[in-house]
Amino acid sequence: MSYFKIALLIFLFVSESSLIQAQSIVTKEYHDNRFTPQEIGLPDNMPYVKSIIWGEEGIFRKLDIGPDTRVEELQLRRKMLKHHQWIGILTLAGLAYQYDVGKKLYDGDDSEYWDNHYDLHKAMGYFTYATYMTGASLSIFAPPARKYDDNFSSIKFHRAMAVLHFSAMVAQPFLAKKAVEDGKRYNDLMDAHLKAGTVAFFALSLDALGITFFK
Amino acid sequence: MKKLIFILFFQFLFSQTMPVKIDLEESFISYDGKHPAHNWTGISKEIKGSFIFDKDQPILSKVDLYVPVFSFDSKNSNRDSNMLDVIEEYFYPSVGFISSSIIKKEDKYYINGMIFFHGIKKEVNLPVDFIVDNDTIIVDTIFDINLSDYNIKRPSLLTIKMKDKIKITFHLVGKI
């Protein structure tokens, strides 16, 4: 056999082998790289409140509060938001009861009902206030998510409604306390207390519906 | 010997196996998630990897594709972040598929291979449709996966978990 034929045979064999090899595509390194976690940083478009707390120059960074790694931050966030959901449901149930009892106390002339429910309403007020603020804190102080965008979605609706029910929840106990202290303005302040309670309850209900049913 | 050289030469010269250049504008992979309260779709256009197509014998084609899970967008960053959390994207950044064989049954192609997701490998058999039009190939497949098969804890909304089964739609447009 001539050298030319041998060379041609080797060339064709090697060419085809390399073509077949090329088709098997995956080197181990190439395969592993795609499944190797990359370092995760802070997200873009962090909400303002989040960046004040958790931004690179955020308060928690300066005070060295929170987990050491971003992965641990994300795991902590998940736990905090799970509790935020449960506490939110509990608060909504409490507020529904509070709204019903509060309205009856406000509207009714039944002194027996007043005697039986006033203390309960007050105690439940402390309870719902505590659960609400705990739930809100879990959301506000949770480490930042992986992603933030500018789309209008259920979470944007949730944040907008939160401004409303948070303001109402802050105002409610303050108005009730002032009404008890200031006899002259009792009726006006109790009116305002009821309105704040109504806003808090309906805004939180609407919020829960929005986060559940909106995409 | 002449015959062997002849066969090898022509096989080399007229090999119809070619890499497909994926059109990232047109191609996508999506998942349809379901919850009793609402349904949603997350889409990614970041299909990476390689697809070698054999025009004459499609069963000799090879697929090795993956998608960074971060790239899935459901138009709700909070939901996307939750999904990234439950699939532990910080440990398992990609979902991938590598073919092992392709078979043809009654004019329908099925691609056997391995899905890599959440650190778990699972063998699957996917029905595939494809159209070749001049230098363009369009590949479509729709299939379901169970999140529990990949050891993923389903996220919940108001204590109700999303459905375990999600529908995957894969649409690839490429140049050959």
C-alpha cells in the first residue's frame, strides 16, 4: 500500500473519529461548570426600605447583624416569609373578630354586650397589634430576595396595600387611647378609631385576596 | 482497501450531522405552575449547550442543553424568587437535559435522556416534534414533571401548596 493511501486512511479515520467525538459534546469540565453554583450577590432594583437595611451600606451590614453568607440570608428570608404568611392569616382572623365586636360596641346601646366584650376587644386589640407588627417586621427585616422587577404584580399590590393597612394599624391604638384620655373629643376620636379599624381590616382582606388570586 | 477509503471519504464529505445554531429570540422553555388560586407561566429564553442534528438520520442527533434557573421569568419577581429558593438555585443553578438515544415509533420521535434538576438525575422519554424547513429546524416537546421526583419542597400560598405536576414546554428554533 502506498504511503499516500495510508496517510489518507489515517486522515479520514482521525477526521471521522474527531467528528464523532465532537458530537459527544460534553467534556466533564464543561458539564460540571454549568452545575457549579456561582457566587450570589445582592439583587438589582432592591426596594428603598430593603436597601437601607440590607444594601451594601445598609444598617444591618454596618452593625454586622444577620447571616455570614448570601445563601444563608436567602434561607433565612424563606423562613421569615413563611412565618409572615401564617402570622398574616392569624392577624386577619383576629381583625375580622375585632371589627365585628368593635362595630357592635360602637353602634349598640346594649350595656350587657359592652360589659361582656369591652375588655375582650381591648385584649384582642393588643393581640392583633402584636401579631400584625410581628408579621410586618418579618417582611420588612427579611433579607432581600433574589430578584426584583418593575412589573405590576400581586407583590406590588401587596406593598401598596401594606402602606394603607400599616398606617391604619399604627393609628388605631393611638386613637383609642386618646379617646379614653380625652373625654371631650371621645366621640370624634372613637369615630376615627372605627374608621382606622375599618381601613385596616378591609385593606388587609383585599390584600390577602390580591396576593392569593392575582398573578 | 479502495472501497474502504471511498466509503470513509464520502461519509466524511457528505456527513449530514451538523451543529444547530439556536435562535435565542425565538426559542424558549417554559413551565406552567398551578395553584388552586391561580396559574402562572415562567419563561426562559436562555437556552444554552449544544444540539447536533443529523438531517438524514434524525435518530443520530444529539442534545445537550441547559438553562440557568435564574433566567425563568413569570412577570412576578417575588414568585420567581420563591421558586429560586425552593429549587435552591444557590446550590443548583441550572436545569439540563442530555440525550442518550432517539427512537422513532410510528412516525413519531422520542428522545431518551437524562434531566438534571435540583441535583437529581432522572431518566425520561420525551415525545418530540420537529420540522426542517431549508436551513431552519423547529423542535417542540411538551411534557410533565413532578417536583417531588426532584426532591423539591413545593411552595405554598396561604398554607395551600402548589400542584406537584408542572408542564414543561420546549420550543427550539435553530439554523443548521
